[in-house]
Amino acid sequence: MTRTVFLIDDDSALHAELVDVRDMAGIGVSWYRTAEDFLDAVPSGQSGCVLAEVRLSGMSGLDLHAALLERDIRIPVIFLTAHADVAAAVRAMRAGAFDFLQKPIDSATLLHCLRAALIAEDRRQIAAAQQRKLNLKLDRLTPRERDVLRLIAGGRSNKQAAQDLHISHRTVEVYRARLMQKLELATLLELAAFASACGVCSEEADAEIVPSPPGAVIPMRSPLIDRSLKCAETR
């Protein structure tokens, strides 16, 4: 699959150099002279990387990056500048830019940077696809099954979860068996890893759980993995 570098710069010489790099690296190149032209053309979910001049006519490269983030387009952005602008470099890196290069740029440096950015983008795409699969599995659960998942992954025993949810111990066991089957999980360690990857043990998620009765002690740190490892050691 051809990966695309989006050049946003009115520098014709740089475009010609990037075409030479393209031939060496086997990448696609799309050229836009302004940030506005690029934003009008780029679809959501776009993959590739952006190579943008900081000082563009109209919207600046830094503002372009901010606009991409607002649209949740998180492809790597490499900034270019012909000026030693330390303030712009600091702002760009703090905003999550992949790199900041000063013109003139030799082909080897440019090629190395582009390859690194595209590798990072490949990894991001893979991680995003994996996260979508996890979210689809999570959507299989009923609200009560999610409550049980949060509590068990947070280190609560079946009995403690039953007390927290004001239901019977047996009912918790039924919910737990169902959610393990729906999520295609076999062990507590797998459940803990799934919950962590989906963020269901975050403070926001914990806030949705029915509060424990007065006097109940909730562990500050999940002992689930430690407990599972101890069980494995005694076998």
C-alpha cells in the first residue's frame, strides 16, 4: 500500500526534491500551497504524514496542526522553516509535532524523517484498529455487566461486588460468567488487560458505579494481577 506525504508549502524547489525522495522511498506525494487548500481536501480518518512550512500564506503551519487535532486527524506532522524560530519549534513540539526541520534540508535527512513518521503512523493505525475491536466487544455488554467488569477488574471479589451493587453473590457470578463469554476471555489476567485497554477502570468509569455501603473498604490500587499471580504460584 502506498503511503502519502502531504506537502503544504509554496516552495517549488522543495516539492521537486520531495518528488526525488518519493522515487527512492516508494511513497506518494500530494502538494498543497496553503493550509486552507489542504484542510478543504483532507478527509477524516486520513492516513500518511504532513510536511508543512511554519510560515504559510494565510493560516500558519502551527494553526494547521491545531485544526487537524480539532478534527481528530492525528497523523504525524513534520514542520519546516527557513528561520531559526526557537519559539515556534517549542510550541510545535509541545502540541505534539513529530519533528521540526530547518531548511535547507538534505535528501537523506528528509527521507529518514519521513520514513520514521510513516512507521509511527502505521503503528498508530494498527493500535486504532485494535482499539476499535475492543470497543466492539465492550459494546456487547449490558450496563450491569459493565458494572461487574469495572468492579472485578478493579480488584473487588464477587462478594464485594455483590455488596457494592446490592445484588446477590450468585447474581454477580452469573454476570461475570456472561461477560467473560461475551468478551471471549478465559482468565482474570485477560480480564484485567481488557479492562485496562478499554479504560473501564478510569476515575470516570469508577464514578458511574453504585457507591459501596458505609464502612466498606475499596482498595486504592487494583490487586487483581497480584492475586492471580499468587494463585498461579501455588498450583
